[in-house]
Amino acid sequence: MTQSSTTPSTVPAPVDVVLPCLDEAAALPWVLARIPDGWRAVVVDNGSSDGSADVARSLGATVVHEPRRGFGAACHAGLQAATADLVCFCDCDASLDPGLLTGLVATVRDGSADLVLGRRRPQGRGAWPLHARVGSVALARMLRRRTGLSLHDLGPMRAARREPLLALGLTDRRSGYPLEMVVRAAAGGWRVTETDVPYLPRTGRSKVTGTWRGTWCAVRDMRAVLR
């Protein structure tokens, strides 16, 4: 069950930024400082033990608690808690700069696309391990065969309108969630594009792409979505 720890404002923010969070206390100050002015940060705590929720709350973010573990569970809880017409997703580990979301949102807002993804471009050593990059390339190729979309990456940074996203009826609550969003959007005739974004070395320990096991589990979940 999802529970918000703050009272929503009576005036919705122009954009809500969903930030799935699991033990990211060290990265949160950097991430939240880069949320564009006037936008609302929705930090979805997915069972952190390092005080991430308290840090986020102290920095002015709306905190939502999602006890069911899983990247998709956290993302969807944030989407359900969002109230803005436009919703963005971004990792909470300081590997991606939320300030860059303004470009993605502008593309959706002007009607050029329905879903915009950030194509990760690694900056510096250790930003994106080789095994994770190989997995992403393989999934992008499978996606092209399945949907015809010429995407190069299925990264976590993205922007779209909230109501159409909810209408997609996403069911995956693990690592397949980002891919399911794209697959269902393509099936619905959405215009899906991508734009380059710098990908930085993350702060703290990686739960997914930084380990072989995490990457394998993510690829397994996404292949299940494609099947």
C-alpha cells in the first residue's frame, strides 16, 4: 500500500518528478538541488534503511512510501501520487541531472512527442559498466524488432503526460517497468523519441547496473516483458 507523508498542495505543480529511492541519502541533496524551480520532487522510498525519507523531507520533497520492493513498484507509486499533468522519472543516485528534464518536458509540451527518453551518454570512468551497457544495447535491438522503434537506450530518465501514462495499465513492478512503458506506448501509437543526456558515476552502491547479478535480473525482467 502506498502512503504519502505530506499533504498535497491545492495548486498542482506544473511538473512532478518521480524519484524512486532505496538508500540514497548521500545523493539526495545533489539531486533535489537540481529539480527545476516550481517543479515538485516526489521521492518514493522503497524501504531505505539510511534515513533517505527524512533527508528528502527535510529538503522539501514530497515523500511517498512504497513497501513493495522493486523499481517498477516505486515508479508506479510515484506516478499514482503525482498530480501534475506532466510527469518525469529520474534515478535518485546522482547519475542523472534532473535539471536536464526541462528539455524532455519541452518536447512533450510542444506536441513533438508523447514520450521522451534520455539516452545515457557515460561521462568518466565507472559511469556505466560494460556489462550493463551491453545489456542495454541487446534490449534496444529486441525492442526495435518488436516495435519498430529506433531507440538506443531504455534509460530511467523520461517524460510524458500523467493521464495517458496511467491509461497504459502498466503491470510490471520490477526492472521491466521502463521497458513495458515503451512497449505499451508503441502499441498505442505514441510518438516515442530520445535525446542524449550525460550519465555520471553514481553516488553510493549500485543495486542494479553496478553488479553482474543486478544487470542479469534487470535483463531477465525486461525479456519477460518482450515475450
